[in-house]
Amino acid sequence: MRFLQEREFERLGETQTRRADVRIIAATNRNLEDAVAAGRFREDLLYRLNVVEIRIPALRERPEDILPLANRFLGFFARTAGRHDLALWRAAEEALLPYPWPGNVREMRNAIERAVILWPARVIEPSAFPDKIAQTQLGVPTLGGDFGLDAIEREHILRVLARTSTLEEAATILGIDSSTLYRKRKRYEQA
């Protein structure tokens, strides 16, 4: 307590008082005033630590930060893994937005790192994330869901296009002519 208040201390076994030129930074995800009231935290320690309080809202309280953070983490882990051409698919971004992020930024960091490590394609899809995140995706057609065949076809074609490098390669995978695929892609881009 003396160190926090006066910035002075004695080494163990010494009698000489020393001064320290330091700043103390403490972080918590708990309400310390409630902890003081409940007797779980020392009031005098709180007042010594709480000189300047900076509150950073949880990620769920600032949804505008979700995609910039996800792309930042993606860039970092892609460089680390030597996979510089990675990108988040639109549907993956849509899965990240409604998720409540109970583990905050740390949980997002881990989800993106997992996707970079495990996802084999260049474009990361929602299924690259843990199920609890991937299942928050709204409005994207899934097999067996309440969607028409056109919506499912569109989603499938766009996913194949995203993970292939050429239109011809995608057309081969889809089993259709490349000119047909070109027309469908143009129609989807205008919708």
C-alpha cells in the first residue's frame, strides 16, 4: 500500500528506502465498487489504484468494431501462417456480427486464429468458426432450411467462386458452362 501511495519501498532485508518512478496500470472485468461493498476487495486499495478510470465497453456493446477487429486479426494470423491471400466471406462477416461475444475480444481473436489454421480455402466461410458462432448467421440459405432452390443455388455458386481462382475452375466444379456461370455471377452481383 505504501508503494502504491508514496512510490517508496524497501528491499527484503534492507533498511534503505528506495523510490520508484513507475505508473501502475490495473485491469479488471469486475465492478470493484460492488466488490468493496460485498467485502471482497479492499476499499483503500481501490482508492489507491483508481486514479484514472478508463472504461472499455464489451465487444457486444460496440458492434461497429467487430468487423475491423476481425479483419485486423485475420491479417495478423494470415501473415503469421504465410497465407497472405485470406479473406472473410460476406456470410462469415454476417455470422460474426450478431454473435454476443461473451469472451470479448479474446474470444474473437481465438476464433479467427482457429479459422486461419484449419480452413483450407482462401476465403473463410462461417463453418470455419466454432459452431456457436457459425450458427448465429441470419438469412443465409442452408440445406433443409426454409429457402427456395434459387437462394441455395446462389449461395453455393458464390461460395465456389470465392474459393476458386478462375471462373473456368468454378464452372468445372459446378458442372456448368463457364458462360452460364458468368451470367449467373453478373445477376448475383446486381441483386
